[in-house]
Amino acid sequence: MSGARGSLLVTGGARSGKSRYALERALAHPPPRVFVATAEPADDEMAARIVAHRAERRDAFATVEEPRDLAAAVTRVVATSAVVLVDCMTLWIANLLASPPGAEIEGAIDALAAAVATSPHPVILVTNEVGCGIVPFAAETRQFRDVLGIANQRLAAAVETVVLMVAGIPLVVKGAAGDPR
């Protein structure tokens, strides 16, 4: 699977600069820009994070909130956008795992990868790299790590460029990335 021209997966650990880098890359494109948010305000802290992220984007992006059906959201907005930024895959996978039993998670991952790969405009995806730590003790946490790892691999195959963020520094692991800084 090859990615749409300019599509990018930004991965790394928590607080590695992933979202900031993805935002800068998206802002390098002319409007219209769409930000697809996967977070749900399940508690006060997450609600505050959502408000802060909205303020950071100001009016540079139209925002679409879609915690589960990302393939449909990306397909719907990509045709009329110069760039689509989806933040983040990590919360999306957590949302899918919290869905009713029997939810077709791998099908959702494949549908998103297909939507990204066939997009006529760049799609920028943000995700966490969670496979570098120890093996979690709890089965639920191991499942989350495994499903996110599968999603990251399939989405990396669907984009042209993959960037690993380490301490705010972008390291290109696939393709070529022009750093806007």
C-alpha cells in the first residue's frame, strides 16, 4: 500500500513533541485545513486538555470530533481540505477497545489505512509508540499495546513518510520529511 502524496504518520512517546510537530506540518499547507479529534471529555482533566488544544489551533483548522469512525470522517473531509490532521490514533484505539464486544477493530484499522492511502490530499496521523517498554502485567493493557502496534504498522504502510519524535526532534524512519522549523 502506498500513501497519498504528503501523508505522514508521526509517532513517539508521551510528550515527545508529536502533536506540535504534526500541527506545524499541517500549518505549512494552505487552508482549508481540517483537524479530526478522537478525544472524548471523559473527565475534567481530559476536558481541559481538549480546550487547550482547541485554543492552540485557533481558527486555522475546522474541527471534526470523531472518536470511533475515523475512516468515514477522513473520507468525508479529505476531498474539500488541503490537509487533514488526525490526533490521535492512541485515543482512537482506546475508544474502539471500549466499544461493545464484537466491534470489528481490525476492520476499522484497515478502513482508515485505505482512506489514507487513497486520499487525494495529505493526511497527517499522530500516534504513540507504546511497544518500547516492558510487557504490561494486565491482559487489557497488553491487548491495547498489541492493537495499537498493529494499527501503527498498517497506518505506516499507508503513508509516504513516518517520523519518530524523540525529545522534540523529528527522526525520519520512512520517506522524506521537510521540517518546517
